[in-house]
Amino acid sequence: MAKHGASAYIFAVALAIGVLAAIPSAVESIGVGYGVNGDDLPSASEVVQLYNSNGITAMRVYTVNSNTLQALSGSGIGLILDTGNDQLASLAASAANADAWVKANVQSHQGLTVKYIAVGNEVPDQGGNTSDILPAMKNVHDALARAGLGGIKVSTAVHSGVTQGFPPSRGTFSASHMPPIAQYLATIGAPLLANIYPYFSYKGDTTNIRLDYALFTAPGTVVTDDNGNQYQNLFDALVDTMYSALESAGAGTVGIVVSECGWPSAGDAVATMDNARTHNQNLINHVSKGTPKRPGAIEAYIFAMFNENRKTGLETEKHFGLFNPDKSPAYPISF
């Protein structure tokens, strides 16, 4: 599950106010990532009930195990299932390994609504080798097809450090492994999964990025693009930068699912409950609008469901949750 050090996002300070990804053109949806790096978290069945009772219709599952999958069976919750970066080398190595993963984690559990398989998350920052991503994606895609599960889309999750360029219309991929991945996604009709954090972009360049721009609260246009598009929030600028990068890689047909987006409620001066509530509530309210470059509904997943006290790194990493381990809200929010 994405643990973001600020260093991963302090990239190309010249980007100033924009840089990355996110948003398909089809289904409006707000999901929440289900991380488990915390003590005294509810059981998987209680977690599913908490999603349902709050009207949360989609979940990203970072740690795939039988208890979680059994609890999700028949729930109707749409799922992103992560393979885990520790599985990349094995999945890239052989079709048989991919067949075994699909059988164990998808076929063996009836009643799941799996939408996407995330083959790798923020590789290599969170582990794994970038050279394994594409062959692993191909093997998992083919394994799903052999299992009669071709409707499940295969992708990989990336963060904003794979792009460069400002304003958004000048976005390109800064990571050499990305254009072939983007082109493959185009051939299989799958979206790119993008972890988009205005919080980290803001923290990486507080001189040039305004806090209200990152929180969706700027009173008017902050950035005007080369093509005349006007940006009032950093999220849209990050989204459209990634779309420009996809276009520059010859993969302009690829949509983007925002596989993570959130704001911590404690741990530094701007990580407050009020800012977290403001950002996340505004994100929820924003998903029906789209971006200046790509109007239309956004599919996005907030990170994360729970505060996780066993996360490592900066103190903020422990405070991205919408809920506390006792299932009480970390702050008021409405879906």
C-alpha cells in the first residue's frame, strides 16, 4: 500500500503547479483503499459492512488474502486487486505463475466484482523492478483470458514522478519504462492507474504551489494552459498532465483511474483534520465534473479507509485514514 515519502514527489521543482494523472471517461465512482498496517483494525467482514453502510461502492485491496476475499463475496463492491510488488518477478517469469495467481486470488473466490488488477504499485519506489512490470502485466492479462475472465482490466499503479512538464499540456513521461506500458494499455483497452496526491506536490514546492489550489478552495483560475484551459485546482492539473504524457507516448486513448488520492489529518503543519476533510470532501464532490482537458466522470479511490499506526516513514503516513480502527470517523465526511 502506497507509502509516500516526500522525496518521491519533490521532482522537477520547475513543474511549479502541476504534474500528473487521473480520470477515465466512463464511470463516476468513489472508492477507498483498504490498508491493513495498523493495530486493532476491524475484521474483514466488519470492514465490508462499514463500506456498505457509508455508501462506498469500490475498494482497492493491497493485501489479497482469503479472509478479505471471502468477506467481499457477494458484496457488490467493485475491486482493484494488487498483486503486490513482491510478486512481480514471479509473474513476469512465466505464464504458469500468472495462471496460479489468477486461480488463487480470483477464480477460487466466487461472487467478487473485480474491475482491475494492479500489477505493481509505484515500482521501484515501493519495491520491485520496472523491467518486470510489462511482462508481468502481459502474463496476468493472458491468464485472465484463459480463465474466461477477460473483462477484468490489467494495469499498473504509478505516481506523479513518472511525468514531467508544466503547464499540463506539456506533460511527458520522465520514466523510460512508461511509454511501452502506456502503448500496451492502449492495445488491451485498459486504463492507467495513477496515485495522485496534491498534498505531496504541494509539500514538494510550497514556494510556487498555493495551499488553496491543492485543497480545491482557490477562488478562481490559478494556472492557464498553453491551449487556454484554466485550472482552479491542482488535482485537475495533475490529471491533465498525465493525459498529455499518454498522448505524447502515442497512447491518447488510454483513460486514467485515480487509484489513490488523499490528505493526512495529522503529522505536520498542513496535515490537519480540517484540511483533510476539506480536500477529501471536495474530491468526492468533484468526481462528476472531470477536468478541463477531459470533461466527464472520474473514477477515484481515496487513500485510505483507516489510520494505520504501523506505517513507517514520516508521521503523516499514519494519518491518511477516513476512519479510526474503532470504526469511528476520523473527521466528518459524506459520500
